[in-house]
Amino acid sequence: MRAALAGVSLIGLLALTACDKGADKADVAGDDTKPAAAAAKAPEGPPKQMSGQWEYKNTIAGQQMTMKTCVDAKSQEAVSWVNPAAVSQDCSKREYSKQPDGTWTFYTVCRTARGGETTTSGAAKGDFARNFTVLVTVKTEGATEATTNGVFDMKIDASYIGPCPAGQRGGDVVLPDGQIRNIIDAARKDG
């Protein structure tokens, strides 16, 4: 059961990762010649996390698993915290919206490396520099590996710990049993 939860948590972490190349490109130069609507343009993607080591407490079906991940600028270019098809970028929908209370909502539909389609929807709230919480539903259908099909709800409480430990690189995930997996490498391998 513990191994299955670790697998689902890692899949969940991958499911919450996304390409974020269009984040927050709103004009800040103060050009008064642009219409007010253009100047007030909403950011195009979710916020980035502060670089360093983060602790993720993942709760799925009442079971909690804690993992630590090394986040850096390079790893966030490849994967961040929202979208399941991070490396392949084969998504028919990517919707991100910042709500008036600061909550980010998201909805993505992406093809998986294993022949299925994953829909991810949820909300995230926090400052993304020190902490945030994500409530997400992930639904996968049509994957050739039957165990990856299904729906699961997950809550993630993420907290910044500090700099990444020596010897770790961006994307390294330390699982509860001490194994280290790199989510960028895993996404490339599956893609």
C-alpha cells in the first residue's frame, strides 16, 4: 500500500507540473498610450515558486505522504505545479485564472505519454515564495497502462524549507523511503 501511495503521489506531483513559459507577461512599463483594458491584462499563467527545497505533504484518499523537491529556475521552465503533460506540452486546454482573493484556479486537458488523456482541475492559494496549498482533481482515461486510469482528489500543502541540499539538482524528488527521482527525467522518459 505504501509503495502504491508513493507511486500515486509521484504521479500526482507530475500531474501538478506544467510548462509555464507564458507566466505574468503583463506590461509594467507604464505606457499611458495603451487602453486601460490592455494595461490591466491578467497574467497568462500560474506564479512560480521560490527556488530551493520544498516539502510537499500530499493527501490522497485519507493517506498522507511527505516528499521533498528541489525547485530551480530551470526545472520550473520544464515543470512547475499545475499540468500533467509538462514535457510533451500536448495539451488541448490550459486555463489559469487568478481570482480576486489571490487564489489561482486551473483546468488542463492533456494527452499522456501512455496514450490517454488527463484532465486536471483545481485551485491553489498561498504566496508561492514560502507556502501554498493546492486542491486538485486528476482524471485519466484511455491510458494503455490500466492502473493510471481513474480519478483521484489530492490536497498538497507545500512549504519552502531552504536551499537545495548539496548534490541535488532541480527536479529531484526525495521520496519517503529516501529514494531520489528526478521529475524532469521521468517526464522525458515517459514522453
